[in-house]
Amino acid sequence: MLHDVCDIRKEHSRELEKLGKVRSLNGKIINGYSTFNTVSVDEKTKELRLVETTLYSNQDEYYVTKEEVKIDDKGY
């Protein structure tokens, strides 16, 4: 299983539900959403299969920022 975070960039959108902020390919902060994707890799055939995609927004009322998460010396 592999996990990957990707952005869905909506640079020209202004009024989508809970539209958040993401980084553009040239480093600017623009409108968009983030995804957390999980894929499996078949060792024999080397095929990737999408297992799950979770869409989220940093404008959602339940979004937790890095500052809100307490991390100890061990990294968790």
C-alpha cells in the first residue's frame, strides 16, 4: 500500500463549497482541495490499483492544522 497527498487546483474558482487553499505548480497559494490517496501495488504484475481517495479542504470546520497537533520527540 502506498499513500499520496495530492492537490486539486481550482485557481479560477471562487464559490465552491468549503473551497480551500493549495499550492500551485509554480508555488503560489491558490484555491483548491487536497486529496489523500491510497493505492496497492501488485508485486507480480506491477499494476497499481486505487484503493481509496479522500477529498478534504483546509476550510472545513473539522480540519486540524499542524499547529493544533501536538508531536512529541518521537514524531507522534
